[in-house]
Amino acid sequence: MPTPLPPFDLDLLRSFITIVESGGFTRAAERLGRTQSTISLQIKRLEDGLGRRLFHREGRSFEVTPEGEQLLIYARRLLVLAGEACAVLMEPAVEGAVRLGVPEDFATTHLSDILFRFARAHPQVALEVRCDFSANLLDGFARGDLDLVLGKREAQGGGDGQRVWREPLVWAASPRLLHLGGQPLPLVLAPAPDFYRHRALEMLEKAGLPWRIVYSSSSLAGLQAATHAGLGITVLSRDMLGAGLQVVDAGLDLPPLGDVEMVLHRPPGAVPRATELLADHIVRSLEQR
């Protein structure tokens, strides 16, 4: 006799994810527009069906169990797949072209799989992706050259757009780096108006640390190659740290770089259905990740 499937009710999984991401049952209830007792009952149903505890609860505080951490990974995947299935089966065939602007590093790290899934769900939509600095992309968006833009901004900086991602920035270098004490800090940075360049130089100036740019390139591959070669220190989002690069040792007394936010900019008013679908797909996918 086959083993019965676990109770992967998508509504229960959505509530579970929201609790983890919101940091509590009360906040999750507010976000989902439900009562706290309803959310608690949903989690009890999920735990009873799985035969596993998902949270350790003491009063108002809670901690995700190891089993809960495992479920979180699969729950996010299941909701993304469910959304794709709905798009394929319930959305009428959509045609058109969408022009998307995105910084190269974010596109390389986070967007390839997301765009692949969208193209599979909507094969008749042509995607035109432009990689550039956020400031240049926003200029193109203002001129009407782009339909959607994912751009960088200061964390909690306010302004237009919908925040879809946030991650810390780090100083990164190769073990080959040779930096002599008392010498200006060697930097590997993209040219202006790159957001990371602006943040790095601003923080160094505030800290009163001398610096010099030893290598500059608008190409992500060029910056990575120069940093791997040990020419200098660069700025990356933590997710961009790959083999051969590491967070710079705190012994250099470098100032913290803080976080960066990714914001999705949509045109005001009514937009073509293809543009709306891609925007919603990007938001949903990044939220689940």
C-alpha cells in the first residue's frame, strides 16, 4: 500500500512561511488579514498532519525547529511551482514583449532561474533584458525605453518602487591580496554611477581611510578577475562571494557597508498583461526565496 502524501495544503504552507518571515504569529495574522487563532489552528493542522513540531513556542516567543527549517525550503518551492502551474493552466496565452532592466550582478546571481521559469510558462512573451547601472536603468525607464526595472537603493531609503530584496554588502578580496600597512587601500570598483562604488567611497571618506582605485571596469567579470588576481579589494553583496574570494579580515578596520535593497519599478496606470505577469512573477519568486 503506497505511503499517504503529507498534508501539503498550499494555504497552510503560505501561513507557515509568513510566520517565519514576519517573525511571529501576530504579525503573520496581520499580514494575511486573519486572526491569530486562525493562524495557530492552521499550524496545528500542519504539525498534526506531518507528525512533526515546526515551532518551539514559549509564550509569545518562538523558534523554528530543524524540521521546520527543512519544510521552509520545500514550502517555498511548492508555492512558486503552484503559481507557475496556475499561470500555465489558468492564464490565457499571452503575447508581447517586455523590456526588463536589471544590474548585472543581481541578474547573474538571482534572476536566471526566475526568468527561465517565466519563459517556460509564457513561451510567446519575448523578454528583452538590459544590464546596466541602476542610475542608467532608471533614466531609461523614465524615457520609456524600459517596461520594468530592478534597481538598487539605500536600505529603507524610501522613494518609488516595491522592495523585493535586501542583503548585506561586504568588503571582499582574494587571499592573494598583499596590502602593506600605512598604504592607501587598493580598490577594485566599477566606474560612476555604480551604487557599490558610491557606497564604498562614502564609507571610507567618513572613516578617514586613504584609498586609491587600482582597477576599474563596468564588467562584472572584469572586476571579479582583478579581485581574484589580488589587485585590490572590492564590494560585493554577500551572495556574490564565490570560490577564491572571502570577506576581508576585520584587522584592516574597514567600515561596515550596510545593506542594499533591490526595488522593482513599474510604470503607473494600466500596463500590458505580459508586463504585469512578469512583474508579479519576479516579486513572488524573490519573496519565496
